[in-house]
Amino acid sequence: MSTARTPGPRDTVMEPPRPAPPKPAPPKPGPPKPPLVFDDPLDRQSSDDTDAGWGERPAASGDSAADLARFLDEKPPHHI
């Protein structure tokens, strides 16, 4: 059997109470969230259903610099 004394309530050191941490500020209101729409998305026309934005370029005047610029713009990244 051990003769060592076990700590009791009188042996603990009382620390002064710590001040409560400051309360966090309420979150700032941001822009309003868009409303949820539960209609059928296939009923609406998408941008893919129109010809807008498909290959529309200004008419080239046969300039070789314009042809080169178009070639470089349309070249896939793995061909550079």
C-alpha cells in the first residue's frame, strides 16, 4: 500500500475567475439571396438553342495579319 497522500479539495489552488470572452459581432447582412425557382428548366430557351455567339467575327479584309491572328486565336492549346 502506498503512503503517498492523495490530493484533496484543500490542496487545490483556487485561480481567480477569468473574464468571459467578448461576444462575436453579429454577421453583416450581405446581398439578398436569389429566390429558389422550382419550375421546369427545360421549358426555357438556353443560349445553346440560339445561334448567338457562334463564330461571329468581323469580316476580314484578306489581311494576312488578321488571318494569322485568327489562326492563333482558334489554335488548340496543345498545338502552341
